[in-house]
Amino acid sequence: MTIDVSTDRSADLTIFTVKGSASFEDLMAAIKRFYDKDPTANVIWNLEQASVWDLTVSQIEKLANYTPRIKKSRSGDKTAFVASDDITITLSNLFIQHGLAQKIKRTVKIFNSRDNALAWIKGTLQISAHKPTASRPEKRNQL
């Protein structure tokens, strides 16, 4: 597994691009290195080329728990996961739900493309709270 890390200071953004079979140890080491330095407010975890099959629920919880102990508040900060398969989407959702249960103050979303994640981080992609349904005229009761 490799984790390529790039930083865009103008967007206060770090992008982690994970390739190959993701190990808990390597992911935790990348997170620790990120917080040991001057961490950016926004993060993209690009998992499009990663395999996360070997990660356990307990390991996902440990990854989610590590960040609040290091940085007191990420309120207003954004984290995006880019996932292209069902298992990666499921584990990303688990990370998000665990963070919500722990009352971690950060906004986290999952995207199926790096471009959409980047646009959301930069504020050029708006996410609605719900998906619109097919447009149909509203049925009204007529008396």
C-alpha cells in the first residue's frame, strides 16, 4: 500500500491518496504524521484505488477516535472520502457515524469522484440535505 500526500495551502487542504491494500498501521501512521505537523482544516481521503477489505470495525473506530484527541476542534472544517465500491462506502459511513456518536465537530461527506470532493471542499459544489425526487405535479385534494 502507498499513501501519497499533497497539500494545497491556498485551500487549507491535504489530500491523502491511498493505493493498494489499506492497512490499519499505515493509515494510523499517516494520520499521526498529519497531526504532528501543522494540519490543514480540510482533508480529502481518496480511496478510489484502495482496498479496505482487511480493516475491521474496531480499527475504523480507532482511526475515527484519534483525531479529536489531537486537535480540540475541527468545527467548520471539512473531510471528504472518495470511494468507488460498496465496502469502501460502507466503512466510510461507519467512520462518519462513529464520529457523530462521539460528537466530533467536523463535516464529513462521501463522494464518488475526487473532483466533486474537491469542489465541495472549496465551496463550489452545494450538497442538498435530501435527494430531489422526480418532478411531478403535486397532487391536491379537490373538494
